[in-house]
Amino acid sequence: MRSITQEDVRRALEKKSATTRPLSDNDAFVQFHDIEKDPKKNEHLARVLDKMKTMGSPTVRVLQGGDGRLYAIEGNHRMVAAGILGLTPNVKIYDPVSDAKKTITLDWDKWHEKKKINDIAKHMGLDKDIEFPYEETEAYKDTLSRNGHAYTTRTDNEMGKYTAGFTLTSPLGKITIEDVKRLTGRHPFDSELTDEQRKYLADKEYDLIRFKKVTP
């Protein structure tokens, strides 16, 4: 009987850290990237098919998006092979918030090493963090308490980053994005802006984001 190694322990902890279940027809699954789906033209796919005929359904690791979709972080060939063979793949689901500090190993190019879930999520643009100016947090808390929702304006590299339906971590606690509108011109809440903010937004595109607090 062989002795237990550190790698055995790592795999056991990784297995325990995420939910694994069969992929459902109701799941909105997002492939990591497209591949050639003809095994006659894709040698790697042909090899995966041969292996899967013996080993059965694959397990692919995914990130749970705040929009409810499952974003694959590997397994392009395995997913296609499973479809060709009529097998139902399993998904091991990680959450970028609750699993942020957990570590897994990926075989991406130049990523043959351990990476935290949070780093992978950021690499894929799926990190669920949103920041607010420290001096505005109390005002936001008051608005959320009174109205049940609030608005934030995002410009430049923050535009297009947030999608309706996503749940994010923030200095206000967990929030859910309810609506995102791309606007230009006079701001809907112009009377609440400072002169400096009005000047900055003049002739600029910006995202007006409505969000609500997630109740426990």
C-alpha cells in the first residue's frame, strides 16, 4: 500500500471544495473557447474521443457566473467529445466569491501551476467585485435602505464590465445588478452631480447601473 502524498491531499481538498453534478439541459453553459469539432481534422479531439469511450463521462471545472451561467475554465475537447458520444458531462462548480481563495491547478498555456479561483475569474473577466468611493458608501447605504435600490455611474474601463443579473461583492455587502443602460448626454440624475462630475461626463458615454442589496 503506497503512502499518501501531498498531491493526494491537494486533490482531496479540491474535490471537497466544489459542487460536482451532471450538466443539466436547463444550464446555460459557456464553452471556454471554440474548437474544430470534426475529429478527422482535430487529432487531439480524436484522442480524447478514444479515451472517453473507455473512461466515460468527463468532469469539467466551471465558474458560476453572477448571471446564472456556467463558464468553463477548461475541457473544450472533452465537452465536444461528450456531445459526439451522447454522454452527459459533469461540472465541478466554483463560485468566484465564496471560493475566491481556493486553489486549483490548470494546464492553460503558461499556467501549469496552482492558481486561486479569484485570479482565474479576473483573468476571464468574471470576478464579482465592484468598488464604491469610500466617502459615498454611507450615502449609498441610506439610499438602499430608503428605496430598496440605488444607481451608480461607470465610465472608461468600467463601462461594459457589469451585466444585469450578476451578484457582486462590494463595500456595501452583496448587491445584484438589476439594469444597465449605456447613455450619453445629460445625466438622469444631473441635479445630484457636482460641477466637476458634470464636466467630466460632458459628451462622454457612460453606463448607468441600477442595483439592489442582496438580503440574507
